Amino acid sequence: MHDAERMMMHDDERKMMHDAERMMMHDAERMMMHDAERMMMHDAERMMMHDAERMMMHDAEKMMMHDIERMVMHDAERMMMHDAEKMMMHDAERMMMYDAERMMMNNAEKMMKNNAERNMMHDAERMMMYHAERIMMNNAERIMIQDTERIMMHDAERMMMNNDDA
């Protein structure tokens, strides 16, 4: 989120975003998204990815420490955060996770430390759209270096988009 945060946020806001992401990714995801998010992600990972790819995805979610995923994510976020990130985020929530994912996001918003951050999240969720998510994913695929990762994204898109890709 570095580039996106620089665009959107002051330093205190950026620090708060990191804290909020940590809470969402750890406590909130484990407690609230356990069934929907974990089933979608882990089923997809088991079906599509080798162990190394699965580990990379987990690290990317929690820390974005793997170099390849970080490069992909940085470029994707740069594009996403203009319009498509806002659109992508909730589109994926609505279509992949249904109510459970939205509940996680709402609870994560409640944990966030001030209204500015919460408003940013609300706006992001409000602006999300089907086609922008697909555009984001396709561009992310284009920058991805490993073929297996690209294949994973295609299959993940099919799951995320439900009937939209069909």
C-alpha cells in the first residue's frame, strides 16, 4: 500500500492504515472471515497453486514481503488506488465473500482509529464495480512474472467474478 498511501494519506493516516490492515488481516480475518474468506482463498489455493505459491500469497496478504508479489502489488495498487482499487476491493467482497466479507469489512472499519480512515473505506466500498475489478486483475496478470501465478489469477477471477466472467 505504500504508493497508494502516499497518494491518499498523511503520515499519521498511513500509520493508522497499517494498523488497520494488520487488525483486518489478523484478528478480523481469522475471527470474522474465517468461513467465507478462508474457504474461498484456501480452496482456490489448494486447487490452483503449489505450496510455494500458497506461502507467497499468505505472506503477500499479511506483509507483502515477497519481492515478486510486492512488485505486482505495487503496480496493481498504483492502478487500483486511482479508481479501480476502490472498485476492486468491494466488488471482490460482494462477489466472493458475500455478506460475511462485507461484515468483516464493516467490523474492520469499526476498529479503525478515526473517521477519516473509516470514510476512506466507506467511499472505497461504495465505488466498487464489476468491470474495474476485471481490468485490475488483467493488468495485475500482465505484470506477473510467473506463469503459475498468472494461471492462479485467472482461476481466482473465475471464482471471484461468479457469473460476471461466465
